[in-house]
Amino acid sequence: MAKKKMGLEDLGGFVFSTNDDFTPDHDSEEQEQTLPPSKQHLEAHYSSKGRAGKTVTVIAGFVGTDEDLTVLGKQLKKKCGVGGSVKDGEILIQGDVRDKIMTFLKEKGYNVKRVGG
């Protein structure tokens, strides 16, 4: 079996330059804008998978920046009086507090759908 020779396309778009003044054209990443609450469609469900049997309420579907998601997560934790975290674009709140969270989010103007039992 012959080994395939690597070409420039196999480097994944890297550009090597000895020019000190070189700046790539696509340096700035586009920042995702946070949609207003009335255009957000969130899902509230609870899960105990992979958490040693402990349930958490998961809020998914938020479209916006990580900072805004973290702020919303802090508000929800404070409202419910429990702990939680923000991971992979989802808000995890300890315990099954879907009803309290859904009421709070609807008061804020979010569209929230209950998912699962």
C-alpha cells in the first residue's frame, strides 16, 4: 500500500509567511447577535441522564451571545434559589423547577415550550 503524499490543501488553510506586516483578510469572527425575547423559542425539559440520578432542568434553544446566556442563567438560578451552570449553549438548573422557570421566562417575554413529561 502506497502512502499518499501530503499537499498544501491537507494543511487546512494555514498560511505561512515571513512578512511581519502580513494580516489575514478573515481575522474578525462574526459575533452572533442576541435575538429579542419575543423572537426566542426556548425549550424547557428535565433530565437525569449522566448525573448519578440527580435531575436538572435544561433550557435549550437560546440564540445569542454567551454573555447574555450566562446572565439569563444567573437570573434563573437566583429566581429558583438553586445552583446550576451554563454549558454548550444550554442552561442547567438543579432540580425539577420547570414550572417556576417557565413562568419567569414568559414574564420576561420569551416563548417557552415544555418538552417531555
